[in-house]
Amino acid sequence: MCMHEGDPGSIHDINSAIDSTGESDLRTSILKEIGSSAYVCLVCTDYITPSSKVWSCYHCYRVFDLDCIKDWALRGSSTQDDRSWRCPSCNHSHEKIPKIYTCWCGKSINPTLNVLEPHSCGNICGSPLAGCLHECSLPCHPGPHIEKCTALGPVLKCHCGKHSKQLPCILTSYDNGWGCEEICDDILSCGIHRCKSKCHSGFCDDCDRVIDVQCYCGKSHESIECNERLPKKSEIDGKSWIGNFECDEPCEELFDCGIHKCLLNCHQITKEVHKCPNSPTNLIYCPCGKHKIDELLENPRKTCLDPIPTCDSICGKRLPCGHKCYWKCHEGACAPCYRSVDIDCKCGFTHFSIACALKVQGYVPTCTFKCGAKFNCKRHYCTNICCEYRKIAYERSNLIKKQLRNNIITTSIVEQVQFEDVHTCDKECNQILSCGKHRCKATCHPGACGPCLESSSDDLVCNCGRTIVPAPVRCGTVLPPCPYQCIRPKECGHRLEPHHCHEDNISCPKCTMLVTKRCQCEKHNLVANVMCYQDQLNINEEIDQGETSYIPHIPCDEVCEKERRNKLLFDALGLNPARAKDAEVSLKMRTIESIYTPLVLNLYAKQRTWSSSIEEIFNQLLAHTIESSFKNLKNSEIKQSHHFRPMKQVQRKFIHELAESWGLFAESHDPEPRRSVSVKLLKTSQVPDIGLKEAHEIYERYKAIEKKKAMEKSMREPSLPVENKIAYYNGIIIKDVFFGITVETVDAAIYDLWNKTMTDEEGNESKVFSLIKNGRVEFIRENMYIFYGDDCGEDERLQQQDQIKELCSLLDSRVTEKRLALKCVLAKIDITDNAVLEISDCNGDDESNIRSNSKFEENTENLVNVENSLEDLKIEATTVSSEWW
């Protein structure tokens, strides 16, 4: 069958369909990239050109430089036992190491340079295609071969062989062939009827025509399908017929003797089949078959009615059980076998001897042994007498133990093992459920019981009322941990300790509020910083601790002794009360300076609530240690550390310096912005002699006294000239410079701001900050730089201050935007002596009253207060969240 262009399924249409599928995209892109020297070798990452020697993976079609892939293959094959190596692109395993440069199709070795189609020999590819016997018709090419063959297929006949046609290869059904719409009409297997199905593959179906047929004995007629016929010819008394099935009637035809009848069911009737078995001509041997009848009788038998003699030999016929008949020669069937045989009981535990006939009849004896195998619930045991599944249960149990011992299976797999019905427990579980109130009503089972299905219509509410499990509440449901602060009031009336809401049977932490109490010596002096819960002990009650006992008491401290000495000293010198009080504050301030850093005191002044919460956390850590001394707890049962949530640098520094005052070990963790601090108890950890609140009060009183002294001194000294007081802001301090930011980096980032120019309407340029000349950035301390320019005349100082203020706002935005520092503030500086006298924010509001004549390099201690101001920090005025306990 020929096909023409334009006809459905023609070669032209097929080629168009193939081109439209986009199969040539990969082939075209490889040739295009290699032709433009833009194709990259994955081994050396260099470009492949038309003049390169190449090799292509037949699995992913990736192209490599031949020398590169050869080196890759040699190194890869050296590590494999089978000397194989893997493609760098698709990881496909290869066995042959590339050595020869060939064209894409492999027909040409060292092909000549082809600029239009690099590395192609120009011949037809000719590679065998999958699914047919044709070859790839494309010119030598990279990438995949054509997936759809463009050749014509062979001429194929239809299934019935009446017609034939030829189609394109891609449309030819090689596996299934094709069928026409005509009737098959082949002779069926019955040899009578013809197939009425349409043209089909394979053999015709069996003939299902219903026909009327006669049985073998000729007594019955029946309608059956033609394929069910089993034709046999029967003949009797000159009458014959073809029987096709066996009916349910007995034969009852007379044998050739005319006396006896055939007692068999319906069967094929012939002369040979209906011969009398007892006739003298047919019966030659005695019933056992060991002697001829003529040898046992004096006169031979003449008819089938004559008696059949027996001999004296043992019958010896093979019985159904396998034994031989041990009775003498006899007519009829042999008697049952009564030989003794050994047999196991149903469970296989006991052996019995019984008659062989009983065994043949299927009798199995039973013993009196109880099974004892575990049920599937693994709680109850089988108590059946002589259980036939006992052996199976014990073999399964031994196999499970062996596999568990060898780590072949796990406990979860064991629970899924199916048990036989007789060893499946049908009792009620009746175990107490997890709720502790109800019992399991399910059938006895392995593993844990399911949850209790009982429920309550009341909500489950915690003590503070903020954590609720709404109804219906399943029985046994436990209230989840409440993340909120416990609100139970304390008997002492102090504020609550930071801890979560808890059950009523759990007591709140003891009050660790620091209070002042009288010591136990004869002086009865007030002792500060004593934990509140200690006064709940009786001074007369003995507390047992192992084999010894002691009476708890509040000891005297160094403060008692210092106050006593100071009072004696003031009385001896005759100082007035006011001076004595100021001297006492000065002495206490020396103690405070030895305990707390200026950062800690200044931060406490600005964020008292937050700072106090940190102090209370430290108190809580030491409270656990003190409590353990009463309860004799182990170290593993004592809370010895605390991890704070991530916070800003100044807050972390506060915790570090406060921990040093308490003798705690502090350490920072994680990078910014998740950097946090943790503290840990040491053997030397102790509560400071003076708390933050008292230290702050003394610190404020001390500053007031020093300020008063300075004012009195200034009143006594002659006034300085106005030009020496530096009453205007002439510099900018860059605070909290980030780590790694140098002076040169800051100077380069702000140069364009203070050196900014503007153009007027006439086109003349002028500096915006004209009074800031020779601006420069200098180092003060690790994270603090200063910007200032040359001094100006008296008439220009106020104008210079306005420009400095305007520039301060610009610098503050610039260093924040470029992440160089946190803040910029104004400063009054003495350029002659290199001293910072006063600072404030960019609006001119005083931020500190620090006045000093020290050099920039020496003024770091007094600038601590300014450096660590918290106006740019947003710390919640609450205690530290309890979630971090």
C-alpha cells in the first residue's frame, strides 16, 4: 500500500510532527554552543571549541574534553573493584575508558574540522532505534537520536489473513497487529461449527453452541454446550449410539452370562466391558491371586454360579494404610487393619499406640497436658487440654526471641504478629487507664491501653485562670504548663518570685527579697541583705542534718563592724552630725565603688525595674544554694545556672559586670542579633554586702554632696574668663561604634556631610557648614570616636554651634544607616587641652553633667555614664520574663 504527500499519515506529515516535538533542541544547542566556543567542560570548566577533541556520554549526552574525561575516568576507575567510573554530569556508570577521538556516531576516527557542524563526519547516523528495526536517519549528530522512525513499516496481514496493508513505522503495531471488521469464519475446535467473531488474534474461542445429546448408557438426554461434549460410541444387541456425557443412572445391563448385572454408573457400553467377571473363562486365580483355581478343585468350574475356592495362603493385598492383609485368602474386601501404630496426640506432647484402622479413619488421641502458650495479649495463657496449636505457638515464640536477640526485628513489629484464633485472648482488659479512674473495656490486648473516652463538660482551668482547656475535657487530660506568672499572694507581703503558675500541691518558691534583720550577737545590730524566708525559721528550733544538728541564725557581717567603728570615730573627733553623715556616705561610697561599676549604677538609675529583676534572678540562684544547705540536696538537684534571652550589648555588659560583683561566672553565646548571656554559680559566689537599691541611693547622695562641694569651691575661687569656660558645643561624639569600624572608615563615611556645598541663584558655590574647618575624627576609646574642627572667633562661636547641632543630626542618621555606630551626641571640648567638658543629645538637652580637664585618652572613665545611656534602648519596665527560668 503506497501513501502520497497530503494523505493522512503521510511521511510529510510525520516529519512535521517530529520537528514540532522539539526533540532537536538539545542537538541544536550543543552544536551551537560548541560552534561559538561557549560550551563548558564540567571537568576543567574550560570552553570546548570546534577544534577540541571531545567525548560524549551516551546516557546524558553531555560533552567533555577528551583529555579531561580520560583523566577523570582513570582516577575514578582506580577506586572501584570492577574498574568502572561515573559520568561527572549524570553519575551514570561506565566501564570503558575514553581514549579515541571520534565523530558523534563513532564511524570516523579523528574527523576533519567541520565548522558548520563541529565534530560531525557528515554521514547518516545509522544507530538502531528502539521499538523497530530501522536506524536513525539524521546526519552524524550529538544528543539523542530521533524518537520516532520516519520509514515505512512492513506489509502486515490482518489477524484472519484476509487483508493486508502497509503503514509508516511509527504507526505500525508490531506487537498487536491489526484486525479487519469481517467475520473470522474459521472451523472451531469442535470440528462442526464456525467462528462468528470479528477478525481477531490468537485461537478462536471454544464452541458455546447448546446442543441436545445422549448419555453413554443411552437412558438420558440433556442440553449442553458443544465444547463440553466427550463423545464415546456405545453398542449393545446390534444397537449403537454416540454418548457425550455420564448420567446419574446405574448401568444395570446384563453381562454376557445373562445372569449378573453391571452395577457401575453410566459408562461406555461395549462387548469387552460387559463380560461376567465370575465366569470360568475370566476368573483363573483364587481371590489372593497366588494359586490357579484349577489346582484347587478336582473338577473345574463350569458356570459363573459355581463357588470360587480359596487357598491357605495369606491374602497379602496392600491395604489403604500401606500394610498388607494378614488374613487368609478370602473373597470380598479385606478387613480393617488392626496393627498397632505410634501416633502423637493433638499437641504433640504425648505418644500413643492405636489400631492402624483408627489412624486411617482420622482419629487423633488427646492427652491431659495443658497448653500454657501465651495469648496475643501477653498477659494470659492458654489452658486448653491437648491444644493442637501448642507447637505452633512455641515455635513462633522461640523464633521471635531469636530475632529480637539478633536485632533482626523490633518490639513494634512483634506487636503486629498475627496469632491463631485459639490463642487470641477474648477476655476484657480491665486495666486502669492513664486517667487513674476508669478501666479499659476493650478486649485484652498487648501494649498500652488507649486513652480514656470518658469526658467532662466542665472547663479545665489553672490557678491564675489564664490557661484553659475548654470542655469537653477528656478524662485524664492534664492541664498544660501555664506560661504565666503565679499570682498566689505571699504571707510576707513582698512581691512574687518570678515562676510559672503551678498546681495547688506545689508550693511557691521561698521569698528571696533582701531585707534588714538584727544579728544574733549581743549587739543586735541590723544586718542588711538577708533573705526574707530566713525569718520564718525559729532561732530556738534545731534542724537535723545527718548525724548533727544546728540552730539557724542570722550572723553579723562587716557592715555591723564598720558602722560601729565609724560611730566611735566620729564621736572621738567631735564631728558635727552633718559632717559625720557626709563622711559616712563617702566611706560607704568607697565600699560601693569596690563592688559595682559606674555602668551598673547608671543603668540601674535609668531602668530600675529591669535591673532589679536581674538582681532577683541572681538572688534566686543563691537562694537554691542556701535552701540546699537546709535540705541536704545533691548538686544535681540544685539550680546552678540561668540563661537569659537575647538582648542588646549594653544589657549584656550590665549582666557581665553585675555577675562579677556577685562572684558569678558570666559568658556570652551566639552571634548578633541572637547574642545572649548565661550565668553560673561558683564556689565563691555570694550576695554583695550592699544591694543595688541601697547602692544607688548612696550613689545619688554622694553625687549631691560632691556637687555641693564643687559649688562652694567655685564660689570661693575667682571667676574664669568667659573664653576659657567653653560655653558652646563645638564637637560631636560618635558613641557605641561597632566592632571592626576604624577611624578612617568613619571619617570617609561623613566627609561629604560636613564638607557639603550649595549653589546660589547666581551659580556661586559655598560651603553649608562654613564655620567647620579642618574637620577630623579622633579615637577616644574602644567604641567611642570624636569629631571636631578648628576653633573660631568669639563672634562666630554661636553660629558654629548651630552648624554643629545641624551636622550632629545628619551624622546620627548617617552612622545609623551605614551601621557604623548607634548614636551621635553634642560635646563641649577644650581643643587646647584635648578634654571633653560636657555632652548632650543632638537637640542640646543635657545628657550628663560631667566636667573634666583630662585628656581624651584619659577621660574614658567619666564618659562611661554617657556611653551607656539607654535613651536609644527600649527595655520593658517589667521584670525579666519568667519563660527564661
